[in-house]
Amino acid sequence: MKTFPFIYNQPKEFLNFLQPKEWADFFLGELNPRFSVTTTKAKVIDIKEETADAKTFVLKPNWLWKGFLSGQHVPVTVEIAGRRVTRFYSLSSHPNEKYLQITVKRQKGGLVSNFLNQNTKKGDVLDLGEASGEFVLSKELPKELLLLAGGSGITPIHSILKDLQALNYNGKVTLLYFVRSVDDIILKSSIDLIEKNNQWLTVQYILSDVPKEGFVSGFLTKEILDQYVPNLKSTSVYVCGPSPMQTKALSLLEGLPVKSELFLLPGQNLTNVKKEGTVDVYLSLSHKTIQVKGERSILDELEEQGIYPQSGCRMGICHTCVCKKQAGAVTDLSNGEKSQLGEENIQICVSRAESNLELEL
Ligand code: FES
């Protein structure tokens, strides 16, 4: 006992010290890169071109995958130039399907969306986290549903349409899908097929920038809503798209039951408040002081200066970016509220610097 007190007296700690899971992961990974006892990994078994700048990745997950609900998103982690980067993508497939699908549109300046579209090939393995999100159908299905999608915001809505089909829904669904041009319509053949096979669904593609014969042109307006959804007042609404569309939809639909999922483009904030001058941000763990403009989220401004704290969804959902603010004030961009000056945890992806700050980073 005296010779090996650590082993005998603290067997649990000793086992942890040996890191059996990490060793198991190492050996399993040598057998098959998808195998792991700690991480949900998925092999890319197919890639489909949806549009010139969007691809669907068909994924075979390992045994740690716990499933998902239609409309939920999943964190996807890739290694880019030695740095592990995570982004959230909605699952475009249905939970009953054998394989998972995420559909990723390249975003200007989007690190992971560009990496996946350019570099990922069949056979590659991606790290996934658990699916999450509240953008799902309620247990009691509404009689009338309006689905508003913008750009790549169609992906969770596509999964929801498949879910309604699987549930033998017999109400009435209108999908208004806003895109720049007909060439930007993602998952079109699948959406058209669901519409063809289900009388409850009416799909209207609405082109905002490049008109085409046979297609409706326009933007999200009250007139468009009145035209396609005469019973708007008794309709449940799901909205998924970029923030300008989201804001517009929420203002037009005030007072109605609306579920929304926001897609932020890189560098885009929930509110655009401009601030003069710069503020000092002291990073207490790395003993660095940097100047930021306080124009965008702290996360965006740190990354611009080559500092990459942990992040995930970049829209205030996953809490991956939470860090301790030790001093100073920030504005929460999701609700416009200004914080106190004292110590508190903040989500740096949706916080803008209001004053000099001290962060535990
Ligand atoms: S990165 Fe997800 S909450 Fe900030």
C-alpha cells in the first residue's frame, strides 16, 4: 500500500490518470477514423451539388449519435490550418432516414462553409456534437402552417416538410421560399417531389433579384402574405432565414404564433449600432491588451485580430463562446440591453464592447 498509494487509495483517479478513453479512441481511430468512444464522428458517404454554392453532405454517424428532431441543428467541427473550428448546421434530412444530411451554402467570408464546400470529400470524417434547437414541430400539429424560408434557411424547413409527410399530416401548409434567383433554390427537386405527393402543401418560390418567366418576383411584404395566406390570423408560422428577412417577418407577423431560427452571415450582427473610437480589451489569461472598435461582436473583432476563442453557433444559442467579463460594460446584441460594469459571464458572439473591458481569455 505504501509503495503505490495513488493506485490503491485512489483507484478512480488512477484510472483517469491512465486516460483509458483517450487510449481507446487512439486505437479505434487507427482501425477506422469514424470509431470513437468519446466523440460523435460521421463519415461523409456522399456529396450532392445543390446549387453553384451549396452542397448536401450525406453522413454516416458512429454509435454515439443520439438522433435528432426535424428542424434541429448540429455542431460540426473541422480542423482548418491546425485550428479546430465549430459551426452549427441544420439537418436537412428526416430522422427516420438511414443517413444524416446537412446542406451547407458557402457564405462570403464563412470559414467553415467555404472549407466544407471546397475541401471536404467522400470518405472524410467530421466531428459532430449533439443535435439541439427548438425550431421543431409542436406535438399538436396546427391546422394551418406558413413556412417562410430565405436562402439556406430552407434546410430545417425541408426536414420539417419531410416530418409532416411522415406524420400523414392532413392540414394545410404554404411554403414561401425567398431566393435571389432560380439558380439559388436549394433542395428544389426534393421540395417539388414532396409538393407533388402531398395535397396539403403549396410551394411558392419568390425571386428577389433575378426574375424569371414562370416564377414570382418580389420580397417579403404584407401584400405577398395576404396573397398566399388569406387565413394568416389563424396560421402558425415558422421562419428561417437571414436576419433582415427575420426582422421583416417578425414585424409583419406581430401577434401571431411565430417560431423563428436565425441565420447570421459572417460579420453580421443582430443590430447594427455604430460607436465612435476604440476601446481597450484586456485579455487576462493571455496578458494581452487589444483595441477594438465596438462596432461588431467581440468575437468578430477578436478574430479579426488573429485571436480565436472557442465558438460555435455565433448567434447566442450554444453557449460555446461564454467567457467571464471581469470588468466593463457590453451590449447584448440579441436584445439591445446594456450590462452592468461588474463581473458576469457573457456570450462574446452576441456582445458588443461598450467600454474598456477585461475578459478572462
Ligand atoms: S458561439 Fe454559440 S453562443 Fe456564442
